[in-house]
Amino acid sequence: MRKLFGTDGVRGTANTHPMTAEMALKIGAAVGHYFGRDAHGVHRVVIGKDTRLSGYMLENALTAGLTSTGMSVLLMGPVPTPAVGLLTRSMRADLGVMISASHNPAEDNGIKFFGPDGFKLSDQVESEIEALIESGVDLAPAGQIGRAKRIDDARFRYGERIKASLPRQIRLDGLKVVVDCANGAAYRAAPEILWELGADVVPVGTSPNGYNINDGCGSTNPRVAAEAVVAHGADLGICLDGDADRVILIDEAGTVADGDQIMALFASRWAAEDRLAKDTLVATVMSNLGLEHFLQGHGLSLERTKVGDRYVVERMREGGFNLGGEQSGHIVMSDFGTTGDGLMAGLNFVAEMIRSGEPASALARQFERVPQLLKNVRYDAGQEPLSAAPVKAAIAEAEASLNGSGRLLIRKSGTEPLIRVMAECTDEALLGQVVDGIVAEIESARVPA
């Protein structure tokens, strides 16, 4: 069992285990040793980060650990997570590191890793790295310590790769686009790229101060961007999260569209153009039943994975599929990138608006959602409320109540100490009853005896 790594790397509250400078130093030394085992050539790692204050501390500690094992470090500063995946591969680095806690509040931070192919690490590799962290590694001789260098044009390199995902004839002239960067990693790159393509850009969440990432803005808080779309008469709103690997879209009326609607649009249009590999979309267990019904109506298949965009990507690679994602807004287009990319997905949505001549409102509602209710219950370390007999009984009763008319999903978050209780059912009264009943039992069980 992995102790440090969760659904997406290592994550926690800054300056609290495991997000301390001391642990970052150990992690850097362990991954440096793991990816620098080949004695031939110079080993390099690229490091990106978002705009959290703690990013400075973790960046320096990781750099010290990596260089201590002979890795040379290329520091890219604030760039989106997908930029790290793309540039790790294009710069022929042995490893990519992103310092970010994604959509979490500013006091949290995290460390995500990409292999030399630009893809996130497997569970097996993460387990092997954990073993090295626990055992410690041999440091490089004094004459073989690595160097560190700043790469000033990383976001421009990323921007060129993003624009290459669009047909060359696509320009955004005449379109007004609100882009909410969540005061995060894309606060400069996203508005620049949209402007370079010809859009009239209305920026939101582009004034990071180290403390305000995801604070009342971004993909998890789209209200301000929705208000801006309506106030400015914009054609579309693109809401990114703190590290810009996910997106939520807002149509011209201020209505929000999640990742399921975006995937439905892309899957159907790609299939019509014979671009959708094996007529299959890959999504997680959280995607709405309405998406599954929509795809079936178009003769397309849906493959589900456990939650986490890296599990989506793993299944895409295994099955030879080229489109996948999550309801939360991770959209993976493997013909162009190695992980979820919020800005790339947003731009490809805009391209479809231009190609079809249809407004965002016509494209962002591809299917009617089956009523879905999700509630989170926080628990303390050491507690296992899902093991309690009353909780198990409540879950069994809920499944019997649904009796094939819906579905129930209960899981621990891989990034926070939360239990997520989700159900879908056409009967909304029953839906609330099922979820509230389980939540009540979990809350009772989490209280120490």
C-alpha cells in the first residue's frame, strides 16, 4: 500500500507532513536516483509550479534533492500541468515534476510526476519510489552534482503546442471570450494564447498573490466568470483550475457545462469525422448516466475507470483510444497531449463553435443529465467509517432502494480526507433520501467512541 502517493501524486497542507521541505528533499533525491540510474549521459528534470506561496519552498527543496543525486534541473516557473508533460518529452528530460495541489485551496500543495514519455507515473513506479524514500539513496560524488537553470520561455513553448491542436485556418477574430485562470498557473499563458489567436479576451483570476489561487474563482467556483460572460456580452467563458489541467465552460447565457458535456460533443463530432479511435470514449465512474445513454444513442462505447485522470490515460493507452476525461473537466486528447489540458479543450470547443456556426449554448448541452447528487463527508486520520456496520447496512439498503433504477458510488477521495457519496436516479426524492441516509450514518460513525 502506498503511504505518500494518492490519486495524483503527493498532496497535503504546506509545512505539514508530507508537504514539508524535508520531505520534498527526500522525494527529490529518491526520484532523482530512480530516473538517473542509467550511468550514461546527462540526466535532466523539468520542474513547473503553480502560484502558491509554498511553491518556492518546495521548488528549492526538490531542486536540492534532485541535484544531490546528479540530476540537472530545468526550472520553468509558473506553467500549467500539461505543459510539464509536453515539455518533459520535447526537451528529452528523464523526469517532469509539477508542484501544485490543482483545485485545492492555497494552503495545500502537491507534487506530481511525469516519466520521460510525458505521461504520469504508474502505481507500481510510485510504490518503488516510496520504497526509496523510506530506505534512502546514495548521493552523487561531489564532482557529479547536478546543475539548475531557469527556462524563461516555457510558457511560450507550451503555447505553440496548444495552438497546434487547432486547424491552421481557425482564428478567433470577432469572438469575445472570458477566461478565468483561478489566479493559478495559466494566469499569463491562457490570456496570451487566446489573444494571439484573435479573441477579444476578458481576463478573470489573473492576479495571483500566493494566497488567492482557486479562491472564489476557477473551475470549482465559476460564478464570477459566469457573471462576467453576461456582463460583457461574451460568446464563451473558459474556467480553468489552479494548474489548468481541467476546464468548465460557460455559454453566452451564463450557463455552466461540465466535462461530461464537453466529452459528449467531442466524441460525437470526432466519430462523425472518423477521428474517434475505436468509437470509444474513456471516462470515470463519476460521469453521468446521461453521457452513457447519449453515447449509446450514437452507436459509441463508454469505458469507465476509477477516479483520476491518470487512470483514464492508462486505459486510453492500453486500449488505443484517443479521447477521454472526467466530469470535473479533465479532457484528454492524446493525439495532442499526455494529460488533461483545460485550455486545449476550451480552444477546441471554440473551434467547434466556429466550424459549426452554432453558439456555445447549442453545443454545451448535448444530453439531459440523469439527476445526480454528490455529498462529501470529512473524516479524521485513523478513522475508517466505511467499515462500520451501520454504514454498511445503510449502503445495502440504498442499493436495494435503487433496485436497478440508478446507481450508487461511495469512495474515499485520493487527494483529501473525504468520503464522497454519489448517487444517480430519475426519482429525485429517492435520490436525496438515499444519499442523506448514508451521509448521516458516516457522520455518526466518524465520531470516536
